[in-house]
Amino acid sequence: MGLKKQFWQVAGGAAAAALLASGVAQAADLPKTMVWTSYDFGSAGFAQASAVANAFQKKFGTRIRIVPSGTGIGRMLPVTQRKAHYGFLATEAFFAAEGTYDFAVQSWGPQDLRIVLAPPTGTGLTVPKGSKFADGANLKGIRLGYVKGNPSVNVKTDALLAYAGLTRDDITPVWFGGYGVMKGARLTGKIDGFLMSPYSGITRELEASPAGIDWVQFDPKNKEGWDRIQKIAPMYSPLSIDDGAGMEKGKPVNIIEFRYPMMSTYADRSTEEVYTVTKAMHDAFDLYKDVNATTKNWILSKSGRTPADVAWHPGSVKYLKEKGVWTADDEAWNQARLARHAKVIEEWDNATDAFNQWRAAEKKKGNKIKAGEAWPGYWAEHRKKVGLD
């Protein structure tokens, strides 16, 4: 709880007051005010959340406050505390649902998240134009940016290293306190690259800089390399595009596809509200679809289809079925993912009980076990024993 209290102290009185004043949906009405979280300023996620928020205000008169954060914890925390209605999340949704990485600590654990809509998009690593690191098989020695408290960036960066059979021991990881600050480090030559979107303002700025950008290429024909990627980041798949920053029409680059930003909330948010919000996302689509090259992917036929990092919310599913988007395959995938959610939560509880009994037994022997230090490893071993990993 100390971590959560500290976050809101840093967030400032005005932001906290706005969050506490956020409205709650009544019946099937769209809330008059909402709070959303997103990646920080300059990111593709912030640009998309802002575009949708502007469309909601214009079409429905709904006022939306966006709380940006450069860390997965920062994007999750307001949603967890119900001070934000929805998060425009990256892969922290997957880690939070699984209770892994930064969410493996006892104050977090598996979160019962659900998706409203989840558009596909591209991501990848950029390096200065002409860099020897532009080949994904040649990343040894590269200086890559990592973000404290942001497994969404860090684990997926590790996955791309795995394409070449590398780990962090084979490169120079450079750590930052937020996502956006990596831009300055790249501009000043302190790092060679970091994970980014082809459509973000940050990427456009780097494209226009004297060093320019090249995209690190990950050949989709390299099955072994892609198997290694997907072992770490199963949400990743190959993508060839030519419409992003640093790209030339007719000459596609081989980068990465995943779902981002995933508009997410908790399972206990009312079906009526989520249904209404999903409908509003569709009804306002024409007002935000052309804001940038990626907002068009919020069309229901793309953003309302499985798979994604967590299961879909029943309110969203209800609307997608009405629009003829949701298929039997989507339903089968969603039911399997819901079963997975339930299993992870059950096993977290089982592991917690066993861990407490073990500590008590060790205490009787005179061995004091520090819970904060011992729990993550205990949980990791339990996951393996029960087949979650």
C-alpha cells in the first residue's frame, strides 16, 4: 500500500481531486466525466487516447481526463484503485493479469482485468541511420533503453534480443525512470535505441534528427528466431509495413505486431457501462479514425477480435455480437482466457496460503523469512509446479 500512497502524493492534489470527482455510469448512460490512463506525452498511446477523448467530448459532451505515465505500474495504479475508469494499456495488462514481473509482489498479484477494445499496431527497435545494429541478428553490444517499473517495455525488449539468441548480458542495458526520457538519451547518443511505435511523436522527432532512424529488422522467415521471441513475448507476431516514421512507401520493414493500446478495465465494471462505452467508441469512430496512421485500427473488425493480452469484458462482447463482429472462434478463445484468469488467481491464493504456512514453520525453527524477499521466487516456483509457466 505504501507504493500506491506514494504514487498519489506525487500525482498532485489537483489530479487526485479530478480523479476522485470522476463520475460513475448509471444504467446504460455514458458517464459525463471519465478518467483514463495512458503512456506518457509523445507516445502513440497518449495520442490515441487523446484523439478518442476529444471525439467523446465533441459527440457526447463527455469530459475525459487522461493521466499519462511512463511506467506500467503508473498506468495500472489509478485503474486498480478505481480512480480511473479505463487504462489505455500496453503489455502490463498481460503481466498484471498473470501476477508476474513487477506485479509478482504481494501488494499486487494477478489482476482481474478485461479488454474493451484492442487495436493491432506495430512496434520495434530503432537505431541511428546506417547503424550496424539494423539487423536483428546483430545486436550484440548494442546500448538499449530500459524503464524501471515498466515490464511492458523491458520484457519485450528482452524478447527481441532473444531473436539473435542474446540476453541483457550480451548488451549494455541503460535504465531510465520513464519512457519519454529515452528520447533525449537517444538524441545525445547515450543509447543506440529503444522500443518504440512507428507512429508516435517521439519516433517522428528522432526521424527528423540529424542521426535519423533505421528500424531493426526481424525476418519473419527466421522461425528459430521468432520461436525464441514468442517464448518470452507470446503477444508478438511478425509485421511488414511501410507507412511509419523512417519508412519508405513500397519498401516495407519487418518489425513487430501486437495489441496497443488496449482499452482495459476491471471485470467488476458494470456490463451496462462497458457496453455503452464500446458503442460510443464505434459511434465516434469517424471523428478520430484519421488522427494518425494507427487510429484507423480502432475499427471494430480489428480492435474487437481476439487474441489479446487478457479476456474481453462481457459488456464489450455483448456489443460486438450485436454488430456481427464477435465469432465462435473469438468466444472459444475468450472462454479459454477466462479460465486461465481464474486458474492464475486461484493458484495465487493457494501459493499465498502455502507460503504463510512455510514461513510460520520456519519461524518455529528459528529461521526468520522476509516475505518481500522470498515471495517472488516462491510464486515463480509455484507457477511452474502447477503448470502456469
